Amino acid sequence: MAYILNIETSTKNCSVALAKNGEIVLCKEIAEIGFSHAEKLHVFLEELLKETELSFKDINAIAVSQGPGSYTGLRIGVSAAKGLCYALDIPLIAVDTMQILANQVTVEEGIIIPMIDARRMEVFSAIFDKNHLKIRETKAEVLEEHSFAENKELIYIVGDCAAKAKTVLINDNFIFLEKNVYPSAKEMATLSYELFKQNTFVDVAYFEPFYLKDFMLTQKS
């Protein structure tokens, strides 16, 4: 039996889920315009354990969304996960954020493209087949009229980029799943459990989030 705490903070959604053998026991999450991860994350963790009548000593591993996404959000989630793993002497599991987002969608044909907003017309994206297998690695790219033009099949877009993507991705084969906006710890449960069974862990001391791009500090004029 394995209890895994799953932490997802790569976007505006602060999401934590406790899973037992890959099945969700309880999830706490909130998506706010202003990032509240620093205030909410540890509160959610404590509430999960209290409501399930477990303690940190019952947890077998911590899983964290590795990115890409918000620099600050990822930093908060990874720092919390590493601190818990170090204190509890349990393994750390890193889960691909794009995989988490893609796994929200079930399709019978075509491809799935999870997108996370970067800035302006730029997005973080990857491509998955209908079985949720990644067929193109994650990239930071600027959306324009001919983006993904080589893909003629149905293309399902999931993530927080629908509003701006719709302005340039206008071909009939693009389908925007606007109810699926943010990655959630709920979709991490099966992914992290499979990695746990395979002993696929990352080094607690040296693991860093997959930022994909360097952090850029902007100043208001």
C-alpha cells in the first residue's frame, strides 16, 4: 500500500491531492487570479491529513509537478515537496506538467495539445496522441497562423490559452476544450503511482523545476 501526496502549483491552480495506490482519496485546490500558493499550499496539506486521519509518517512519497509553468508557482511547489521529502526521508517523484494537463482529456481520435500561457502570444506546449503518449517534446513557442499546420487530424487544445489561441488557430480541425483550464493534482495520482512502482525518483537535493525559459523580471514603468 502506498500513500502519495501530489502537489501541482505550475499555474494559478494551487492543487494538492492524497492518493492511495493511484486512487484519489481527497483533493484540495483553488485557482485565483492572484497566486495564493504560498498561503494555501501548507494549509491544504494539513487539511488533507486531518480529514483523512493520517499523519505525515503515513506518506510513502511526495510527487510534484515539474513544469513548465509559472516560475514562482513551480518554485513554491518544488520547495515544499523537497522539504517534506528531506524531513520525512521519503522519495521525491517528478511528474511532467504537460502530461498532467493532457490526461484531463479523453478522445477517440486525433491529438491532444496541452498549452500553458507564457506571455503575449507565447505558450508552453507539447503533443500527445489519443492514448496520452507524448509524441512531441515540450517547447516554448509563439503561436501564429501556421502553428501545428503539419497536423491534419483533429487537434484538441487544453489549457489556459484558449482565448488567445483562438485568434490565430482558426482551422476547422482545432477543438478548444475550454472547461479544462489548469493542471490538477487529481490527474497526478495514476502517473505518480506508476513512477513509484518503477522506483523512478529524483534527487531531493539537486532536483530543479523544468522552467524551460529563464526567469525574467519586469518592472512597471
